[in-house]
Amino acid sequence: MDGKAFRADFPIFEIEKSMYLDNAATSQKPKCVLEAEYGFYEKMNANPLRGFYPLSVEATKAYEDAREKVRGFINADSVKEIIFTRNTTESINLIAYSYGLNNLCRNDEIVVSITEHHSNLLPWRMVADRTGAKIKYLYPNKEGEFDPAAIDEAITERTKIAAMGQVSNVLGSLNPINHLIKRVHEVGGVAVIDAAQSAPHMAIDVKKMNPDFLAFSGHKMFGPMGIGVLYGRKELLEAMPPFMEGGEMVDIVRFDYTKYSELPHKFEAGTVNAGGAVGLSAAIDYINKVGFDTMNEIEESLTKRAFEAMKNIPHLHILGGDSAEKHHGIISFTLDDVHPHDVSAILEADGIDVRAGHHCAGPLLEYLGVNSATRLSLMFYNTEEEIDAFTKSVASIRERMGFND
Amino acid sequence: MESRSFYNEILTEHNVSPYHKHDIENPDIVLEGVNPNCGDDIWLKLKCDDDIIVDAGFTGDGCAVSQASADIMIGLIIGKKKEEALRLADIFIRMIKGEAREEEIDSLEEASALRDVAHMPARVKCAVLGWHTLEEAFGNN
């Protein structure tokens, strides 16, 4: 079972013949998303939220309709809780600067898992450096699994923030965020969930999950680059100061007085990425049309196919979980004596695009004892032929690098 | 193999069985070269008698391109004058940029096996790491 039936939805596959297996970095974009963004600039381009003329009103409506679409996508209570940003990184920085710097002080603690992408790690180090708070890391076992008891122990009365990604961008592991959220709420802290890797693959219901903040990027879920989302609980967002000051985030500005706009516009200074938001809205429609069930069925089947073949390649070591089910489309690996950049260069010569390096998760690789790794990451539009070409190429690498076994 | 890659026999051999990847006794110059993006990391060690490089070696780790290139470079510069080594480094770096003449590339002997890296922008830094470190080593001396 694979994604052949969906290939035609993605114009890039007609032009670019390399096999794209770097989907955790960014997804490809279906035609409906490209057309939606094009259509915004073609038919309704005006600065949203500013003009009173019909074109601007239409642009504003398109932008706010996109916000409503995102609200429905994650089942938030109100569009006031949906802030458009550039990406996950900006969303988390917004929380760090606006919430973190203003609510933490010396000896408070921030609990972060060591598996985090730098974008859910460095903002917290910045908050710790500036406020005197302490960072406490959560460590998984070698399979990438966190012990709930260790989470309970790490999160204490001093914990003000606990941050965790729902799915690891290196290990593909699904993290126990529900447990973390429940635990940090017991001690009165807030939970920040990085959903960058999960939003393209699974339904998120913030009412059930109950995070205080949740961030994801449009470009990883078939939307355009440059549009991202921050969900925040209304009470928290209302109490937070703006992240950036400027146009279209104020109601009144006098010589000596500023009254900020209501949510969500308080956090959206300057001209917004309305075209991107409209594209993201189309991406959500596309996801709903295909359905997560269909996507997951294909992705699980492809992951299993890749995992089983990779398991049998001598000298190959998969990072993280010992079964395909634990990988959610992401399989990072090392090959004895061959540097990941050489692995990816040979794959590239065979027409296969994967990522090699530290995957913006330096501390995790350090913890796992590897300098860098090569990563295969799948999407439902990938095919069995692509997986087979990948595993065949990987299996040939050591010989092509001059090793005889 | 069917590969269009630049991993030819000379390169893989110098990577798998490097001749000069070892410490040397009482080096006169020791300099580290790093590619922060890739994590390639080499320590270049040179022993000189007046202007002549009498012995050299390197340690460290990184991708095949960085390691083989450093190994080939050392093989080429041992016994040569500092100026000659720097001249070869200049040619090598221009070769990787696609700017060297054929007869210049011929003078690089085995190092010319890396010429195809010129078509791989992402790997240029790996190929020139050892050579840049050599330039820096003499520049600082």
C-alpha cells in the first residue's frame, strides 16, 4: 500500500524526478495549496485589517477565515487563541519572550526533554540565562521512551514551564505529552507542546490534550513556508505583553499612551502573511479530504517496509525504537565507518533526497553517542518503489565506499 | 558501480586506509581545522626543517571527502618547500572552485581525483578543509 494515487495532487512530482524522502524537513505542496495562495494575490490582494474598501475587507475575511479553519483543525475554543506566526520556532520564541521572561525568576525550573529540536530548547535556555531559572532535562531510554515516573520526579513545585515535542524529529517517537501536561498542571506550571512533527500526521484536539501552548508550522503540513501557528490558552495570552510592537496590534496610540488590540491581533504586529494563511487553510482542507486515517495507513505500511529492510542491512544501526510502529515515518540511522554526509551523498547520486547531520537536535545526538545521523522521513505520497530504491542504495553504500564486508 | 557519485577508488582508498592519519613526533606546527556545519574536524601536524616539510600527519574525524583529501594532501606536501605546498593548496582550492587550468590540475597528482567535488557545492568545504588548514598553519607561522 502506498501513495501513488495521490502523486498527481503534487505538481513537483511531475517536474522533479528525485525521490523525496526528507518530509520531516518540509512537506511537498499540493496544487490546491499553490492555487489558494496564488488566488489570494491574484484576486484579493490588499493589506488585511487596514482598509475599509471592499478589496481590503475581502483580504481580511480570507485571512480570518483561515484562522477559523485552524481553530477547527485543532478544536480550540476560540479564534482568539490562534496566533499566526512564521513557523514553530517563532511561535515558541513568542512564548519564551512574552511568557517566559515575564513569569519566571531565579530558582524557578524549566523542564525540557533532551530529544527536543533546538527550536524548543534554545528559547528555554535563553529564558533561563536571563531570569536565573534552571533547565532540567528529561532523558529517554535508548528506545526514545520516557518513563512517566521520571517525568513526575523531574517536575516539581518549582517547575514553571515543561516543554516537549509530541513526535521527535530524529527518533520519530511519540512522546507522553498527556502525562507531562497533567503533571505540570498539578504543580501549577504551564505545558508547551511542539507539534511541528505531529500536526501533519495526526489529529490534534487541544480540548482533550489540554496544553497551555502548542506550536506548529504550515510548511510541514502541506502549507506554504512562512506561516505557522501558536495556540495559547486565552487567559494566558490575555495576560501576556506583546512579543513585537508595531502596526496593526494597537487600538489607540497617543503621545503617551498605547492601548493594545484584543487577541489575537495583539500578537500579530506588522503586515501579516495573509497569502500564507490562505494557503495553510487550503492545506487543512486537503488533509481533511484525504483524511488522517488514509494517510496513517499508508505511512505505517511504508515505515514498516523501510524498517524491516533496514533491520537486515549489515552495519546499519537505527536510532530509537525497535519496531516500525514506534517511528511514525521517521527512521534515523548510522552506518558503520561511513559518515552520514557520505551516506546522503551516495543516496543523492542515486536520486534519493534524505537529510544528514545533527537534525537541529545536538543534545539528543550527544546523549545517544553519535555525532550525526542520516534520516529517512516519509509522507503518505511516497511509494513502495521509493522505499525499495532507498534501502537498495543504502545496502550498497559500504561496498561503494571501499569496505569489503 | 552504477553510481554517478564522485566516490572513486582513490578517494575511498585514502578514506578507508589513510597513510598519514597518525600523530608525528615533535611537530613544529599543530592546527585544528573544523567545518562546524558537518562536524568534520582535523588536526594537522607538520614538522619542518627550514623551509622544507620533512614530516606531516593528521588526526580527527569527518566524512570521507574531508579525510581522504587531507590524507592525499599530506602525501603530496611531504618533502616539499613551504612555498610549493602553498602553491599546490592554491591550485587545489581553485580546482574545487572550478577555476584551475588542466596542466595545473595535473600537477596535483592524486589530489586531482577530487576534482568532481567542484560539482557538489555542499561538499566543497569538506574537500578544502585540510588545505585551508595548511594555508592557515603557514599563514600564522
